[in-house]
Amino acid sequence: MSHTLHITTQRLELLPCSLEVAQAVVTRNKSQVERLLEVRVPDDWYGSEVLDIFPMYAQMLIDDPSQLGWGVWLMIHIADSTLIGDLGFIGKPDQTGSVEMGYEVLSAYRQQGFAFEAVQALVDFAFTQQELKRIIAHSPDNHVASIRILEKLGMQQIARDENLLKWELKLESR
């Protein structure tokens, strides 16, 4: 994927998280993150689960800069110039052409269609990459909003492990 990536939707701008931004997140330097992204970063974003992966993500980019675009993407609400969530993949497609995807939206911006808008745009973009054949996602079996998003994307439930559902979307089924 290109280093000048960004995706714009009707209400959002999606940016792959650069190494510089990732390192500022790791050190919890909110003012630097805001300066680099030129957006407001709500305090509750720092409480999100994705922050636990930033040290590994930063190291992944140090080891292989071509991973940019196959990791964390930042969800910017255009009207508010605010970071409202994140989404992305867990690395480049594997030997079968599969990637795993996840997403999270801050509570103040939930139930407004932002997650679906962002995920749909990133999925559409990702499937333009020649090496991608399949996207995998997981959701708790009681998380109705996530299940609805995955179904609306056209994902099929392929497995269940206790109360965790596994979903897939294949290129040929689009």
C-alpha cells in the first residue's frame, strides 16, 4: 500500500497511523498526536483497547515500513476535526490472502453509522489490493451493533467459539 494513503467518506477521513503518530500514542503524548494529526483527541480514546497494540504496531512499522495501511487506521470526524475511533488490520495478508479486521468507535459517536461508514470504506479500499482475498472479523455473540455491521457488510458467520463469533468476507462473494 502507498505511503500517501487516506480515505474520505461523506463524514469521515480515514488515515493509516504513521510510525510518528504511533510512537506519540505509545508515550501518551496527546498534544503531539493532536499536532501531528491536526485534530482533537478526546481523553476517552486513550482508554480504548486498541492502545494496547500500539507498541507492537510501532515496532511492526519500524521492522517493515510497507506494513503501513495493513495496521491501525484512525477515524477522523471531519465536521468536528476529532479522532472518534480506529479500525484496521492485523498485518499484511497471509499466504492465503487473508487479513483480520477490527474497529472501535468512541461512545459519544456510536449508533450514528460511523462504524459502518468507516469499515465499509476500508473494506472497499482493501479489496483493491491485489494480494487480499478474504477479510476475517470477530464479534461477541451478544454485541448486536457489531453483528449488524458485519452482516450489513455482507460477511458470513463461519464459526463460533463459546460466545465469540467468527466472520468472513471473500473477494469472490462481493
